[in-house]
Amino acid sequence: MTNTPVLNHLSGTGLELGPARDAMQDGPWRCATDDDGITWLILDLPDSGANTISNAVIEGLRNHLSALEKDTPGAVVIRSSKTAGFAAGADISEIEDLLEHGKVPEALRAGHHVLDRLEALPCPTIAVVHGAALGAGFELALACDYRLAVDGASFGFPEVQLGLHPGLGGTFRLTRLIDPTEAMRLMLTGKSAHTGKAKRLGIADAVVEERHVRGAAGAAVRGELEQAGSGLKARALSLRPARLYSAREMRAKTAEKARQDHYPAPYRLIDLWERHGGDSAAMQTAEIESFAELLKTDTATNLRRVFFLRQTLKQAARGAHDIARLHVVGAGMMGADIAAWTAVRGLSVTLEDIDTAALGAAVSRTVEIAKEAHLSDRQVRDAVDRMMPDPKGYGAAKADLVIEAVPEDGGLKAKIYHGLEERMKTDAILATNTSSLSVVGLAGQVARPERFAGLHFFNPVARMQLVEVVGQPRTDTHVLDRLAAFCGSLDKLPARVSDYPGFLVNRALTPYLLEAMSLIDEGVSPASIDKAAEEFGFPMGPVELADRVGLDICLAVGNSLGAGVEKPLAEISDRLKDLVKQGNTGQKAGKGLYTWSDSKPDKRVSDADPPDDLEDRLILPLLDSCVECLRREVVADERTLDAAMIFATGFAPFRGGPMHYARTRGPAEIHDRLVEMARRHGPRFEPDKGWSDL
């Protein structure tokens, strides 16, 4: 291929984007043909850091296809000019508008027609994917003849997280391209296939470095790239009798994760494939009809709400944080994971602890987390280089942010703060990762309280999305803004809360956990309690959660909160106290409320007839605590509260969050139910005064 100027000379992205000469702009697309007769279509959504597949994108592609059909080039290459990736899926806000005007089926058919035309072009079509190709972005790539993955690329269909399945041809194009059971697994789980896996599955025809993109595109044009066929298994599964057995297995595995009445989309997808998997045209028609119907379900409506809640928290994380160096004090589980994740995300961090063995374990943990994040070997080495063990604490003097993550002992923390402030820059921020101590009380132990706040990460840090940014009356607002932006740079969702026992998440979650302990004391089996919570929609029940967190930690948090909240909590179970005293603290000890083996609890024993009010006894204390936090302005509004509880506790996303669930069920009905339960079970169920405000 000839060496012609490239569009990235104009955009400054550093990506290989094809020729700049005679480049033509049409809305979100730029188009130009190079000296080898290859047309480059570059997706560049205006005023956005990432591409989504909007109506404007589809319309622009339609216009370019009309020209390409009349004057067909030697090949067409499609890629993104955004450094963030290829495309992040459909524009969800446009879906809301289409629903409101009843135009979803019409829009879907129009989108399918455009991608069908792309697929039918008589010349080779090549999608070059860097970063993520998700949802409709993946479907755009699937409509091309070849997919070149720049190292680090990923492909996925996260639609199931919105209560949907692919809607622009993904159901039949992916099952036709690769092993259909692998294709279904990707769509049913919403997981992404990263570079190596994408190549092994046959999604990507080649994995290339950025500087070799043009050469690889040329190889595809010349027919020199070997394309993996879907194989004998795919041919067998093109017959419905062969699909029946696989579909039954898929339904059984899906049922282990999600109930059909809670999450209908995976089951609809299995039905689609079972009935039409051997007929792309029939599956396309059925896909459109099914997608349009799913959009109107309560589950999809509430999950779109969750999507926008996430966007709201992300918006709060934008802005400059000016934190180039982090210093973490304490190399225990939380401190080590905070330091490791920060290094993985590209910041320099020093980790202080007098225990050199703990520092060594933190380095190993950094490697583990980096690999889990799908970093290349070189990127793993870079992350480890950025995470520097610091037994003498020298890094505190250069840090822009210092996070204290030592055990929950106020005296110990005060002593550490005194030593830190002697070393820290005067404009540096000091934050505590405490989960149970008062940030106001800790602020009284520092010399510069205006630069002191809580930064409460959840365990495991690499996986948990939420971070509570805890202000106290003397914290400077700009400090809180910077901390929120810092969380955003770590790909975390910051929820701003004020100081209160347990802040928001632990305040709401503790009554739920303690009520589970009370039920156990009454003779209800742990397995029955967990089953009730999981049937409500939690990813795991409160007993398993308590065992995983650690019963010693649950006991400490329960004791801490019990002394500071308005209304009495459930009395702390004698059984809980005894288990902790015996060292049976849960998963980490191999035994707690459950016996553990291979990181799994033994849940074989269950009640034949659990209490009729079991679900409400678990869920309503949690809702009541949420209302209390709203009334006391621990959190600013219901949307932030719902987002925090979903992303920190897994509160049934398909219900839209605890306050959304409360409003759907009816505040008056819940209030009256709490009054009734208070008569039956005691004053801990007395409804908070805030219910009257709802």
C-alpha cells in the first residue's frame, strides 16, 4: 500500500485512519479513498469522547453506501477516530424517544436494512477495531467481511444488562460467524471477548499493532487473511433438533443466575435461536419483534433507568483532579487493592507499611489485578513499576493525595495523621478509607480539616464500582470535587455522602444483615434466608454476604452503628458473637454461618416452610434506613441513593433501586406494613418519619 497522508494528522489521535487527501465529512463520518483504491470510512461522533450508534450514524452510513454502491472501490475500511474505542453501542437516549413515539420497529428495520447493504457490498469490507466494540458497535463490525483487532480490542454484547438482547443483527450474524454456543454464551452473559479470545473464537481475523493496520488491511483485500469457519458443530446446530438439547442446557444455566420473571431477555434470546437458528432471515425478523417487545417491559425500563443513574454518577466524576501521585498508608487487603488498582489505572502510587511481607503481597496482588484487567505483559510490568512499596513512607512528601487505610482504631488513625501531616505537602489532600468511624470525629484529629474527607472504597476494590466520597462540615468543596474526579479517573462511580454512622451504604445494609442474624436465632436456616433475598433480586443473600465480608467485620460495624443511629437496630446475635469469639469468621476461616469449601458455601439444608413475612423482614428495614438517610440529608437525592445501593450492594437492578422500588410498591403501603411488623417483631421496624415526606 502506498504511503499517503492520514486523517490522524488532522485529528491528532495517533491512530492509523487512512488518507486525508480529498476527505469528505458527512455528519459523524469522514470518508476518503487512498492511492490503492481503498475507501476509509472514519466514525467520529461530534462533541463526544466516544462513539455511539445513533440515528445520525446510521443515516450517514446509508448515504455513504449509496455512493459506494454506484462507484464501488477496491475495498472499504471502517474504523473509529476516537482513542476511547470503536463504538460503545446504541444511543440509549434515542431509544427513549423512539419508544415515546412508537417508532422502535420502524427504526430497527431501517438499521437492519443499512447493515444488510453494508454486508452486501461487492468489495471486501474491513472493520478495524481498537478499544471496545460493544452492542450496536459490534453489530456494525459483524456486518463487515473482516475484523482486524488492534491489540487490546474487545467485542461484546452487554444488552442483557439493559434487559435486552442484540437488536441490529447480532443474534444471527454472530451465531453464523462462530461456534453458535460460544456466540450465545457471549450474548447471554454480556461478557466481552478480549483480543486473544476474540481471535480464538473467530470474531477477529487478525490481531495487529496500530502501526501495521494499513498493511493488514491490504492483506485482507488481497485475500491473504485466513478466516476461521464456524465448523461442523455450527452446521449440526443449524438443524433444530440439534439445537433443542443445547437450548435446554442454556435455559438451565441461565436459571441458576436469573429468574425469567425478573430478566426475560436471556430466555427470549434462547427461544429465538432454538426456533430460527438455522434461518438468518427468519431470525432477523424475530429479533426485531422480540427486541421491540422487550424494550417495553418493566425490567428493561428499570435497567435503562440504572444506565442513566450510572451516567449521572459519571458526570459527577468529570473534571480535573490534578492528582499525579498517590500515597496509601496500610498494606492490608483494602490498602493494597486501592494502591494496585490505582497503578493499573496509570497513576504512580507509593504504599507504606512497616510489614514488608504485606508490601510484597501487595506487589503480587498488583500483578493479579492487572492480568484480570486484561493488560498485556508490557502493561502489567508498567503497572507494577508504578506501584512502589514504601516501608519508610517517603512517598507522603510528594503525594497530591494520601489515603489512610489502616484498621478501624481511632487512636491509631490519629497517631498516623499526626506523623503524615508533618511530611505532607500543605496543599495535599488527606482521605480516610474508614467504613465505620466518624469522619467528623477523625477530622478533629488533623491540622487541616478543610483538606480532609472520607474516600470509602468497597471490597474487592477492582470489581466494586462505587466509592463513597464523604464530606464533613469543614471539607472544602473543591477538595470533594477533586476526589470525585479522582474516582472517575479510576473508572469508579463516586457517590457524595455526608458523615453519618455507616454513611449511606453500610447504614442501609446493616439492618438487612442483622435481621438475617435474628432470623437465624429464631430457627430459620441460612439457606432459606439467602434464597428469599436472591428471589427478590440480590446477587447473593445476606448470610452468604456476611460470611464473605467476615463476621468479625460485621460485628464491628454493627456495634459501631448501634451506638450512633436514631432507631434501635436488631440486637446483635449471640450466635454471631460466639462465632467471632471462636474464630469462625466466615469464608476466610473456612467456617462461619456456613461451612466453606473451594470458596463456596454449603447451602444444602433449607426450611420446608419459612416464615411468610421473610422477604419483608429483610427488605423493609433496608428501605426504612434509606428513607432515614434521605431525611437526614446523608445523600442529596433519591437518584444518587438508588445508584449507590445498586452499584455497591447489587440491590436488584431490575427494580430500579430501593427508592424506585418503594415508590412503585407504594410508600403508604410500606409504611403500614412496617407498623404491622413493629407490632409483631419489635420497635426496630417502626417506620422512619421520612415516609410521610414521600
